[in-house]
Amino acid sequence: MSSFWSIWISVLSLIVIAGCFLLLRVCSKNTTGVKEGESMGHSFDGIEELNNPLPKWWSYMFYITIVFGLIYLALFPGLGNYKGLLGWTSSNQSIGTEQGIKADSAAAIELAAKEGRYVQYDQEVKHANEKYGPIFAAYLATPLEELVKNQDALKVGGRLFLQNCAQCHGSDARGSKGFPNLTDGDWLYGGDLATIKTTIMGGRHGMMPPKGGLPIDDSEIAGLAEYVVKLSGREHDETLAAQGQGSFMKGCFACHGMDAKGNKFMGAPNLTDDVWLYGGSRGVIEETIKHGRAGVMPAWKDVLGEEKVHVIAAYVYSLSNK
């Protein structure tokens, strides 16, 4: 975190705590000019408002929470980059030693997990890598063409997919608006095993500039959208589509191809198959042409490592090649 944001968060947090204290002090004082217990001169439906002070237990409770908050922020991280007096982090919780077992051993980690105690994060990761690393190493050594036939590997890939990929592509991998359906066999960059792995490893940055970056007037957009509708084999206005074809030839073919079947090297979609990433209605197509689209799939190489990506690639391939 930068120094600016660290200071910003710290100052705001302390201002809020100080504000709560001042508000509590103001509310504890009688500034109404009416003695405590006497009528405020307001009544409604037979209920008269009295100038009663705040309950002592209520005030004390809030004072306690303010003091607790200050002590907590002094001991633990919470004020920007300040690490706290205890130096606590989520990765340095010690599991201790029990029954003569070394604290960093697999036995100690398993014992702590069974007893519901916290396990030091770094040691837990180390233990997991020792236990499952050889399995993933064996998967990585297996060619993808063979791995897609391994049902155990595909089950592992499915679980990894649910943990890391389902947030965008859905648990059924059918995607949603702006997120590709991985089960239909339609691929922007190619659907062979090697390309799928490359996509997951390095991510993708898809970008269509507004109006394709071409000298297309707003008045041409409806015709161009109609031509795109025609390309996908749907009912269309032939006259309007003919006008749109002229707009298409201004340069849209540079990415989508003269036959409009797309370009996998650029991630340019096929416009003839009636498969749409953002929607295929005339209104959505016009919106896409006018404003462009920008899609980003993050790279997973550094997050999951090649071993896990290798297994996910086999699983994703299997979804559209059952």
C-alpha cells in the first residue's frame, strides 16, 4: 500500500473514533435548558416527551468499545501500513507443539486441524505442497492429449475450476454476458489443448475500439448492425444491410476477415455463427459498434502455477469435447 493511502486510511479511522467520542460527550450533556426528568413540552397520542438522560450502561458500553478499538488498532494491523505492536499477520499464527511433535511437521498440522485450532498459514501451504505436489507434477508430465482421458485428473480440474474460474464463467461453465461459454465449442483464440493452456497461463486482453477505430458515422451504425445480423443468418432488412456492408468494408474486415469468420490470432469473433459474447440483439450490436468492447481475462500462471493450469486446461477442453 502506498504511503498516501496508508495515511489516508489511518487518519480517517482515527477521525471516526474521535468523532464517536465527541458525539457521545455531547449527547451526555443537558443542553436543552430543561431540567432532567421534566417535560419537553411535546406530547403525541397521550405520550409526553420527558428530558431523560441517556442510560448510564448505554454510555459506558460505547466508551468501552472506543477504548477497545484503540487498543486493538495499537496491537494489530488496521491503520494502513502500521503492523501493530504484536506484529501479527495471517501467515504467522503459530500452532505450537503438542505431545513432542515438531510445530512445523505434517503431524502437528494435521493434529491442529482435527482439534479445530489455527494452523500457521505458511506451514499449511508447505504441507499441502509436500502432499499434493508430486500428484500435480505427475499430471504436468502427462501430455494434455493423455490427461483429458484421465477421469481422476478431470475431477481435480473441475474442483480447481469451481474454486478459481466459476466466478466469471459460472459453475456450469456456460458463462454470462461478457464471459465466454466454455461448453459450446466456439473459441475466440482457438479451442485446441495448447491454446487453451496458453490462454489460462497468460490471460487475454480483448479490445474492440469504438466504431472499430474507423471513419464510421453514427448514421451508419444501424446499417452496419443490420449487416452483422444478416451475416449470422437471421431475418434482416436487405436494403439496410446492403448499406451496412459498405461500412463493413471500410475496415471491419481487417479483424473479422473478408468472410467475417473472425481471426483467432487477434481474438476477433466470428460474426456468422450467431454466437454472441455480449448479446446479439440489434440494440446490443449497435451498442458494441458505437462504444466498442474491452474484455480482460487475468493470467493464472503466477496464481496457480503451471501444474494446476495444466489440469484445468484438460478439464476446460473436455467441456466442449464430450
